[in-house]
Amino acid sequence: GQNIDQPTEMTATEGAIVQINCTYQTSGFNGLFWYQQHAGEAPTFLSYNVLDGLEEKGRFSSFLSRSKGYSYLLLKELQMKDSASYLCAVGNQGGKLIFGQGTELSVKP
Amino acid sequence: GAVVSQHPSRVICKSGTSVKIECRSLDFQATTMFWYRQFPKQSLMLMATSNEGSKATYEQGVEKDKFLINHASLTLSTLTVTSAHPEDSSFYICSASVGRGGAMETQYFGPGTRLLVL
């Protein structure tokens, strides 16, 4: 079967650091994506990991451990505009994406 | 680059009518397009994969006769919801990639179409 788990909700303070975890069990693995989605809008691409390790891109970093079926998205220096849903998605055969249920992040002043 | 548009952004229709949604890749040629559906507070569920010039591949549980997909060119795919019912009300999102299956290409998403069936 295929299962992707991430927390439903998280709350953090402006300026702080937050880590959103994602664990997965899928029948195939062709990389892991993180997307950001604001309410009523389409997802926007944040990161892609296919090898183990940390990928840093500005305030956002993403980590992958294939042996553990685990990834996290790290957001630094949080801003109010970072309040959104963060979607973990595993790439599968045929270029398909299997999405987790998303983590709703609320950034408070 | 990698801009995907959808039209319309919002549509309200009566039960029993058909609705067509267009998905266009504006600045690249998309050999593969994907159609997703998202219900409130839920994640994206893949409905079908559309390759230019061939029939769409539908996910399990998605009725191909109800959700007609046409990928007539490298920049345009359409989804037609036939005989729409209130339970079809949802947020429909398309994405496009330049891969041809196999290789994992980044998918770029359109802005979505909110469908409300009365």
C-alpha cells in the first residue's frame, strides 16, 4: 500500500524555526517533493530530494532519508506570509505524485 | 518560466450539465499533464494522467466516461465533467511536466478551478 503521513496542524511564532516532518511508505520511490499551498490557490513547488541529505534553498531546507522513509521541511526566520499548507509528495512510477494530507502551518506574531 | 494556466477559475453550473476546464502550459511544452481534485481540508487526489496524443490513464475509482480528458496539443489539456452533480463540486487542479513518464520531472500546477454544482 501507499501511505504518507504528516502532522495535520502546526503553530509557530514569527521569526522562529519550524520543522515539518513527513514519513512515507510507497510501492515505488522516485524522489520527494515539498509544495506550499495557500488557501484557495494551487500548490507551488518548494523542493525536490532524491538523494539522502539536506538541500538548502534560502530560508527553506529539505531533508531526506530513504532508508527511514522520512523527510522534513525546515523553515527559518518565519514570516506571517509563510502561513499556508505544506504538502509532502512522493514521486512514483510514471512521474505521478502521491500527496500527503498536508500540514496547516499558522505563524503567529 | 514554467507557468500553467487554467480556465475558468470558478464555475457554477446546474446539476446535469457538463463543464469544460482548460489547462495550458504557457511557456513550455508539456508532454504530460495531470488532473487532480481537492476537497476542502484534504490533499490533492490524482484523477488521471494525460499524455499528448494518447488516451488518458485514469486512477482507480475515477470514472473515465464522466471525466473526459483530451490532450490535443503539447500546451493544452481539457477536462470535461459530464452530467455534473453536487458531489462533483470540488477544486480541480491541473499540473504539467516535461517528462514522458519514467523520469521524475517537477510538476508545475495551474491556479485551479473551483466548481460548484447546484
